[in-house]
Amino acid sequence: RAGTEPGQTNDYMQPEEDWDRDLLLDPAWEKQQRKTFTAWCNSHLRKAGTQIENIEEDFRDGLKLMLLLEVISGERLAKPERGKMRVHKISNVNKALDFIASKGVKLVSIGAEEIVDGNVKMTLGMIWTIILRFAIQDISVEETSAKEGLLLWCQRKTAPYKNVNIQNFHISWKDGLGFCALIHRHRPELIDYGKLRKDDPLTNLNTAFDVAEKYLDIPKMLDAEDIVGTARPDEKAIMTYVSSFYHAFSGAQKAETAANRICKVLAVNQENEQLMEDYEKLASDLLEWIRRTIPWLENRAPENTMHAMQQKLEDFRDYRRLHKPPKVQEKCQLEINFNTLQTKLRLSNRPAFMPSEGRMVSDINNAWGCLEQAEKGYEEWLLNEIRRLERLDHLAEKFRQKASIHEAWTDGKEAMLRQKDYETATLSEIKALLKKHEAFESDLAAHQDRVEQIAAIAQELNELDYYDSPSVNARCQKICDQWDNLGALTQKRREALERTEKLLETIDQLYLEYAKRAAPFNNWMEGAMEDLQDTFIVHTIEEIQGLTTAHEQFKATLPDADKERLAILGIHNEVSKIVQTYHVNMAGTNPYTTITPQEINGKWDHVRQLVPRRDQALTEEHARQQHNERLRKQFGAQANVIGPWIQTKMEEIGRISIEMHGTLEDQLNHLRQYEKSIVNYKPKIDQLEGDHQLIQEALIFDNKHTNYTMEHIRVGWEQLLTTIARTINEVENQILTRDAKGISQEQMNEFRASFNHFDRKKTGMMDTDDFRACLISMGYNMGEAEFARIMSIVDPNRLGVVTFQAFIDFMSRETADTDTADQVMASFKILAGDKNYITVDELRRELPPDQAEYCIARMAPYTGPDAVPGALDYMSFSTALYGESDL
């Protein structure tokens, strides 16, 4: 029995213990082994010009046995003994057995005497040992043992064939279809497999044996009748015969290996091309969205109405809440996909991916920066515009009220000033007219302030770009022109009255006193009504409290005002008594004023009615401001928790990414737990967004309860989501690199420790000086040129920093076990049968359909002097797969 040397594994020898046990052999098996082993020996001995007839007789003198070993090993044995005596024969056989043992085979229970004596079982056992060592031992498929390797090879080659199921080296071969399938797989022109029948094993077996002997130079080692007539054919005979097929087709095996290598390389290229297409589309879509969005954010054209501006604010809120967050995720995913693609290209020894013009990651970042620059201040501009429009609406309403009051007052004044009543009046009437005119001038002076207010409000509306300024200006100009005209008419009438003053001396002092006191009081009441009906805008409780205090102070003046009213009415009553007593012909009217007691009482009643309305309006506004204060406190309480939480998570993620606790998988799991907790925190952000919207809808513009604005929280939240996703991607890429480069966890920890030590600024990156110090600490002794070369590898973009990913790529690149352009070119050369070109038919025969068509579509036609129709240039295609620098 054959054995193994230390360190070798010959699992196929384990079942061969029947030579050690009772040396019994089934008669049918013995017959099959005699024929098979004899044919196998003769297939080698004929190369030396001899053969054997009887296996147990012809090896007894050891001469042909030694010759057989020399032929199959290619080595010279010791010189044989030429004597005819038994001792000479034993010496020769021992030389043969010693040579077998020198090849690492342990012979058990087989001695020279048994071979010399013609022991058939021992002789067959010895030949089987030789066959195992020199014909089968070196067969290995996918690192299996020899027997399993040969079986796996047979299964793979016959897998596509109907009615063939190779599971062993005995009954699986009885119907002969397995032998025919092996031949047809490698030489389809020799057998018409479609005409074979499973129920005709003799024909199948004889067909295979005849074809193998005639065309493949494999001698007939088996009898079809013996195989069919034996319940379980001999395993050793079948293995010996099948091994001859394996060696006959070994050249095809090399082609299959080359095809597998090419398939692997093409699959990597196809996957990478798909990733590149995905990146280009995602980048184009994102850039197009940014291009459409920026003009909208940069549009600062104001609207004329509050409703239109509030709609713009609502559109901006929808953009921040609904439209932008998915784009933030797309941008982050784009960077992750780009980094993953570059890592895969680097690990498969491919050139780095260069996106098309304008779609670089830096282009995306630049465009995104422009987007955020356009977005910056847009919300603040909207709120300022709303405040401006609110102020404009308030001013416009105030202008209309004051203008209406003034226009009502001036109604008929011009006609009154133009009348010539003094021309036919008596002296007393003239005096009365003069006093009346003095009262009017007093009234006119009192209205000067209102006219100036109207002009000032109109000016402010102009300065604030009020949309209806033309109509406001026209109305204001009309009032001012009328006011100037009233002044001129007043001056003209006074001059006319004074010319006749000397003729008119009597005057009713009581009417004059009434007129003088009634006019200011009437003006005061009109002012009070104006103030009580004046609209107001406040933003804090303190402001509404100030208005309330002013109102209370006004109410405190009402008793004195009522006394004045009664005094004025008393004057009028006194006039009435005098008129009635002295029968003065004045028709009961006051010639100096148009203000009647009924008008004074009416306006006084109106003032009294407006006071409680003002009370109610101030109370309601006070309640609204209290509600706004609750909204501020509610938002501040949440923001003061969420803001620090986001900062803490950012710091914790930063620590995880540079620590060395556990494996990269541990770090990845830890980071994914953080990611889950962050995603679960999203409802709190949404709740805060809701509170923020309530605050803005209430037109609240400041909040003393927190330093955090919604913008701070949004930016921090987006940075947190992006940071955790990028950190997870960095660790995943480190795992990809570690596994592809065969880096152990201890090596990865050493790399991380070195990197952290020289990452002095703790930014997750080493600058140039720190990286040089790190290399020196690990024993690198390089000059400026060598260091510059290394920096071009680890920092191809010349940013002046080295990331951890680039660092571990550099540390492990020398041990990379990757395919090269030369290897792929050599594989194509095998498929092409050593030609400088490969044909379309050869590609379709050796490669799977999709990868064959992939090559055909990309290979250039071969134009060498030995070109034939359909010839393709596989050399330039191999070079293109890896880039010119690898060759």
C-alpha cells in the first residue's frame, strides 16, 4: 500500500487497505485489473520498444519493472543485475521498490520475494501503487485530493450531458455514456452523442474504447462485456482508464482555466461599468435639480401683498422639509458610491474612475455650495419682507384714516372762505365774522399737525416701496395743495375782514368764548377718537403692557375732560338765555363756530363707547402675546436638548472612527447602532419643525429662551446624517481593503495605532509632515524624489493630506494578489492556441455567451500579417482593461 511523506496529503490512498488485510480479490475485479493494468503498462513500455504479455510473469526478473519506472518517471534507476538466479531477480525488484519508496510512497505488505514468485495479487497491488503515484496523485481540482479531484473533473465535464450522472468510479460508468460524454466534450467531431442510447451499454462502451484507441492514443484497458456483466466494476481499473482521459485532455484543462480567469476579469469590468453609469446618472440628476433650484432661491423680487409673501414662505418651508432632505441623502449616497467604486477599481488593479466633465465629486460639492449660498439669507429676506408689508399695511390704513378725517374737515371750507358775506353785514356781523375767522385760523393751525403727519406717512410709504404709492402720493398731493389753498384763502379773507374791522366793533363775547373753547375741545375729542381707533402692532408682552398703561393714563383724563365739556355747554346755555332775554335776532345760532352742543355731546358719547372697545382689543392682544411666549418657551426647551444631543453624537461618531476597540466589524456594528438611534431621533426633529412653523405663523421673530435657531438644528441634523453615513462607508471600505489585501486584524490595529499617533491634529487625516514622520518611524528611508512618488499615490488630488483609507492602501499594496494585464493577456493567448489573435468562434466556444459578446463588442480587429477573417486583437484589449501604466 502507498503512503505519504510528512506534510503530504494522499487522501486517495486511505481506502486501499485491502492489500494489508487479507489480500483477497474478487475474481471479476482481478480479471479487469489484469487487462487494465497490462494495457496501462504497455502504453508506457512501448515507448521503450517492448511490452508484457502476462503481468505476474513478465515482471518477475525486475528488468521490465525497472524499465517501466524509468519511462514514466524520466529518471535513471540503478544498473540492473543480468543474472538468471533468484537472488539477481530479487535484487532488481528491490531496486524498483526502493525507487518507488524514494518518491514518497510507503509500501506495506509488498516484498520483492512475492513479485519474484509471481504472486498475482501482490503484483497487481504494486502496479496500482505505481499508477496512483505517477498517473493520479498530481490530479487536483479546486484543492481537492487526487481521487476527489479526478471525480470532480469528470462531473464538471459531463454535467451538460443527458443521462450522465458521475458519482463514483464503478457503477456510474457501466452504461458507457460517461466515457462517450468525456470524448464528445473535448472532441465533438469523433462521436455523435445524440444517437447513443442508455439501454445499449455494450455499443456505448465499445464506441468509446475504439475511438479513444484510434484517435486519442489511449489503449483499450477494459472489456465492455466484463463491465456490463459485473455488478460493481473494479474501481481501480476504471480510475486508471479515466486518468488516461484526464492526461489526454490536460491541454483543454489549461484553456478552461484561462477562460475562467478571463470571465472573472470581464465580470469585474462589467460590474464597474454599471457602477460608473449609475454614478453619472445620479450626478446628472442632482446637478440638474441644483441648477433649477438656485435661480428660485436667488429670486428676491418682492410681492405686493402679505398673502403672496406668506405663500413664498410656505413654499420655502416645503423645500426645506420635503424637497431638500432627499437630495442631501442623494448627495451623500453619490459620494459613498464614488468611494466604493474607486475602492473596487483599486482592489481589482483597474485605473481610477474619472467622471465625465462637470460631474466630479468636487463639481457636485461646488454646485451644492452654490445652492447653500443661494439658500443662505432667503428665509430671513422673506420674513423681513413680511414685516415690511405688515408695516406698510398698517401705515397705509393709518394714512387713509387721517386723510379721511382731514378731508371731512376741509369739506366746504374753501367755499366758506370765498363767500362775500361781510360786504352786506352790519358792524356787529362783521365783528362776528372776524372772530369767527380767528377761531377758524385757530382750528386751521390745530390741523397743521395732522397734515404734516399725513405727508410724513406718505413719505415713509414711498421709502418702503409701498406698491400703491402712486395713489397715496396723488391723494397726499391733493391734500397738500388744498391745504396751501386754504392758507391763501384764509389770509385773503382776514385781510378783507380787517379792512372793515373799524366799522364793526360789537361782538358777542359769549359766542366767542364758546367758539374758542369748543374748537380745541372738539379737536381733542377727534384726536381721542383717532387714538382709540388707531391700529397697533406689538411683538412682546412688554409692548402691549406699554399700550395698556398709556390707555389707562388716557382714561384718567376723562373726568377733567367731562368738566370742560360741561363748562362749554354751560357757556352755550348762557348764550341761549341772553338771546331769549334780550330778543337778539340771531336765530339761535353761533356766528363764530359750526360746532354745536349736539355735536360735542355726540362725539363725547362716541369717545365713551370707544374706550371699552379699546379695553377689549388690548386684552385680546395681551392674551395673544402670552400664547406667543408659551410657543417661544416650548421651542426653546426642545431646541436646548436637541442641539447639544446632535453635537454629542457628532463627537461620539468621531471617537469611534479613530478608536481601535474590537474588529472593524465591531466598529461597523457600533456605528450602525448609532445610525439606528439617530434615525429613531428623527420624530423629535419633526416635532421641533412643527413648533417652529407655529412660531413663524404667529409672526414671532425672536426668542430669548434659546440660542438655537431652526436653521442651526437643520444644518446640524444634516451634518450628523451625512457624517454617520460617510463614517460607515469608510469602515466598509476598510473591510473591503482588508479582505482583498489579506490584512489581519492585528495588522489593521497596528495601522490604526500608527495613523492615530501621527494624526496630531486629530482631524482623521495626516498632513504631509506627519505622514513623512510616520514613514520614518516604520523604517522607510527615502529621499525627496521617493517621498514625492509615494505622496502622488496616497494623495493623487494634491490636497496635502493623507486619509486612513489611502494609508492602509499604501501599507498593503505590495502584497496585493490581483490579476494583471500580463496575466489576462497570457490567458487569452492560451485560448487562442498561441496565436497573436483570437477568433470570434473561439471566444464563443470558450467563454459564457454574455462575456463572449462583451469581448467581441470591445475588441478591435486584428490587422497583423497573419490575420484571418474574424480575427480580433486580444493584446490591446487586455492592455485597455488595466490602463497603459501597468504594461
